[in-house]
Amino acid sequence: MALVTALGQDPTASLPRACGSWAALKSTYHVLHNPVVMRTALSGSHWQHTRQAAAPPGVTLFISDLTELDDTHDQAMTGLGEIGDGNQRGFHVQTTLAYRPAVDQMLGVAAQQTMRRQRSPLTRAQRRTRQEVESQVWGDAVAQIGRPPPGAQWGHVGDRAADI
């Protein structure tokens, strides 16, 4: 709980600085490397809180974008997919932010998904089909966020790949 408080007070702090001691940092790494601790378990309550903050009457925009995280430099890391032109290794993160334009307020992250491309010898037609399947992450974000409560108006904004 101390780590959450420290990061809440300074979200840009590194883990060593937020933990304050070697023992606390070691404990934090132990928790984060536990396979039972999942990203959704750590972030799910924040996503839910953000969607609740979007519930009052008014317009909320849910802005989604797909980002590539490049871990090509870390040859020891396993479980990565191909990114970029296929010569880099990493994964994709689809993040959806909630924004209230009337009050110019960013509410937070409302949904997030990860995606990993597997390397395979695909033809051009097969790559096109794969891209259509990958574009489903935007529809998945809409489904994860759900329907707005009465009085709230929710709009979803995405880039050109978000053809939904």
C-alpha cells in the first residue's frame, strides 16, 4: 500500500525511488514477477473507476490508440511478437483514455489490451486478413467499456485502423 501511495503522490517516480529502500524494492519486484499477478488485476480497478467517473450526464470521449512497445534490445525476454517491419520484437498495447471535453478533463485509462503478433510466413492476402482481425481490438475496447448510463453521452475515437 505504501508503494501505491508513493506513486500516487509522484506518478513519474521510478520504482526504486517510490519504494525508498532495497527491501521494499525487492518485495515489489517479487510481487510483480509473480505469475498470479496479472496486469488486469493491477489495473482493473482503475479502469472501472475511470468508467464510473464518465457516468455523470455529459459527453465523454473514449480515445483509443495502438502503441508498439519495442523490446528488441532484450534478447533474453521471451514471449514477444513481431512489431514494425517484422524485424523488431515486442508487443502492442491498445489504450483507451476517457476525456470530458466540456471541462477539459482527462479522467484516466478506461480500458487496455495487449496483443502479440506471431511471426509466420504469410502471403499478402493472409496479412490483410490478419490486419482485419487485429483491428478488432477497437471493437473489443468498446465492448469492454460498455454502454453509457442514462444521461451520459459516450463517443469512441480511434485512428484510421479503428474502422468500427
